[in-house]
Amino acid sequence: MQIRGFGAPLTMMLCAAKKPFTLFLYDIVEEGSGWNSDYFVAKKEFIKEYKNPLWNLPFCVDRAEKMVIVQTNAVFARIARSCGFMGDNEKSASECEELLCELMDLRNVMVGFCYGGPVSANDGEAAKTVLASGMKHLKKLEAWLEIQASDIHLVEGKMNAPDFHLYEMLDQFEGFCDFYKLGDLFDDLPRLKAFKEGFANLP
């Protein structure tokens, strides 16, 4: 099975900035009550080679600087800085960091459901609970957009790292609502709807 995972918004960021990069993908397979992947074998070798016991997905190897960055928000920040997507000053950089943390909290709601055990179309009640938990974060982000001058960007009215992660999470939750027939995700989130539609239409 192929999953988008954390790599999706990171890849979108690199593509938007027209940065050359090499993408490494690992398939994941369901085994009994758990998951397995060739990545777990490769990970042991990566830790030895790069001498980084924190190794995890996603990872970013900066060949020019001869360094490796692991852990999601650290990778987001590193790639965002190289793409010019981490704010233009201390205030906007801190806002990007805050939003990335909030979006990680939102993602963890979905991760807990998808990786907590076998998932089926019969998990309707559990899906409602997931949506309710996710909605707490989505409403915060809706409120954040209310104080911004742009419905298409979260910080400074321009493209920054949190935009990419938010777009990915809205896409996931919208698909989730469709699959479990939970109604329109955006019924009470008009600004997030405008964000998703507007961001999708950017070059």
C-alpha cells in the first residue's frame, strides 16, 4: 500500500519553490494487527551511516551541507527556510512554527485513527469521534484565518510552510467525511473552504 504521509506537503513545498530534489518512497504492508515496510530495515542502516539515533520518517538529506534532518517539524522548517517559506521576520517565523505545531496536533487525530488498528467502512461511530476531535483544531484554524487579510495564506498573505500542511490535512479530512458519509466538512468552516479552493488554484 502506498500512503502520502508527511511527504506530501513537503513535496508540494519543494515543487512550488521549483527546488530540485530526490524523493525516496517506501511501501507499507499490513501484517496481522500491525504494519511492516522495507523502511524499517533501511532505518537501521541509516542510523549507522548518519550517526543519528533520532532517525524517523520523514527525513531530509542536505547533500550540499552534508547533513541529515529528521522529525517532521524540523524537516518542515529546514525545507521551508531553503524555499523562502518560513516567514520574513521573527514574528512571522514564530507564527509559522505555531501553526505547524497546531497542524501536527490535527494530523495526530487522524493518525491515531488510521494506525490504531484495522480500519473499515463499519467504523462510523469511531469516525464521528475523530471528526469531533479534529474539528476542535479546525475551528482554531478557521478563527486564525478570520484575522488574516487573505483567505489563501495563513501568514503574511503569502505562501509559507503551514499552508502546505493545512491543505494536505483539509484534503484528508474532506475525503474522510466523504468516505464515512459525515456530511460536508466545510459546512461551518467557510474560510477554510475558501483557503482550500484558493490554495489549490495557485501555480
